Amino acid sequence: MKMCIACGMPMTQIGDYPLYDISKNYCKYCAHTDGTMKLFDEKLAELTAHYIKIHRMDDIIAKQTAYVILKKLPAWKRK
């Protein structure tokens, strides 16, 4: 089973891949509509917003948490 290098999501079905392209190592949620991978700042903003909305976190704490989690993933370790 592949895991998304940008968010860590397990990719178990063809529908999990951007444009159904199983050669990609990132998921459909980490891709633009043209299939290219989103940038770190885009993923950081999305994950921060998710933590604020779903977990009702403070803005600053949500951003710090999102940053720490993303930096552990293969796509963002060197950034």
C-alpha cells in the first residue's frame, strides 16, 4: 500500500490518486486539478484550516501543529 508523501493518507484505491494516475506518489487531495502536486504553503493552509474547523484549535496552535506534522512527511522534509 502506498502512502501519500505530502499528507500521509493511505492510497488503497485508484480513485485516491490524482487523475487516477497510480504512478503518482501523492494523493488526489494533494494535487491541483491538472494533477500536479500542491506546494507546501498550500498544504499548510489547508491543514491549518482543517484543524481550526474540525478540532476547534486556535489559529496559531493549528498552524504550528500542521507545520510539525507536514515537516515529518517525505515531500516536505527538505523544505
